[in-house]
Amino acid sequence: MPDAPLRIMVASTVYGFQDQIEQICATLSGYGYEVWNSHIRTIPLNPGMSNPQNCLEAVQNCDVFFGIIRPRYGAVVEGDISITHQEIRRAIELRKPRWFIAHRDITVARQLLKQYMFDQDGNINPDFNYRRTDIMDDIRVIDLYNEAIMNNVPPEDRVGHWVDEFYRVGDILRCLETQFSNPDRVREIVNQMNQENE
């Protein structure tokens, strides 16, 4: 009996990027994955749970996680961070087989702003204040990026911290082809990481 398709969760802010998300999910589906994403309505829902709880449950139950970090932070429904931020944080905590890609504007803003965000010792500058701009709506997208690259972990101890960069949707599609077009390879990674995490 053939193996069931791997369940891949695609986490991303939605509004303004619906067409890209549909293209990304269709590409992954074409590679043979069962794609879970809130925008295309494929996340298994429990009506007794809140939207963030359902999303975090999907992170728990997916086989593979693909996180897209955009310069739009997304909806904050419960707590003080967005649903997408919660999903990505949870995937990292669970040590899920995960891949990330971040918009170039975030990496550029991070380099430009870090001299103001942190003091000389690397501590957060309490006087730093960021105001929304058309390029980046919330400074927490940089916090999210820092979590994905495991910025707070010594470099020699970082694992699973690779974050690709994109500017156009074609960059994301090229990343998908490189990383996910061979589901057998991904399944081997999933099996190996699951054994290591037991």
C-alpha cells in the first residue's frame, strides 16, 4: 500500500497575498502533498476551538511546515503576536521539519534598524520606537525573522535556521521546486527528524 501524502502546512499572512498563496498551495499539491492552509480552507477544524487554536493544532499534526515571512505582520487575535507568528514559533518549538522564506525588505530593514533596536551589548533598546510604514507595517516581522534564523542561539548550536529570501513570487516557486518537488526526499527527512525527536 502506498504511503499517504505528506501533510504540509503553509503559514503566511493572507490579506494582499491571496493569489500568491493559491499559487504556492497549488504547486505543492501538484508535487503530491496534502496542503493545509487557512486561506484555501484546507485546515482540519474543530468547531470547539478558536481560530488560533485550530491553526496551532494543524502545526502539531502536519508532517512538514513551510513558513512565509512577509513585511505585513498579520492578524493578532489572541495574545500579543499574530497567528502566523504563533504558528512559526510553534513549528520551531516542536522541531518540525520546516522550511522558511522571508521577503527581502525584512532582511534589509533588519540590517538598517538593528543599530537602533539594540544597544552595544546586544540588549533591546527600550527607547526604540517603530512607526508603521508602507514597506513594513510592524517591527515584529523582524522579531519573527530573528526567531526563524535562531538569532538568540549561538551559531555553533543552530539547526534548522536556514531562511531563504524572496522578492517576487517566482522566487518562492523556485524555492518550492528545489525543496519540495521530490516528496520521497522530504519523507526521508521527516522520518529521520521524527526518530531524532523521539
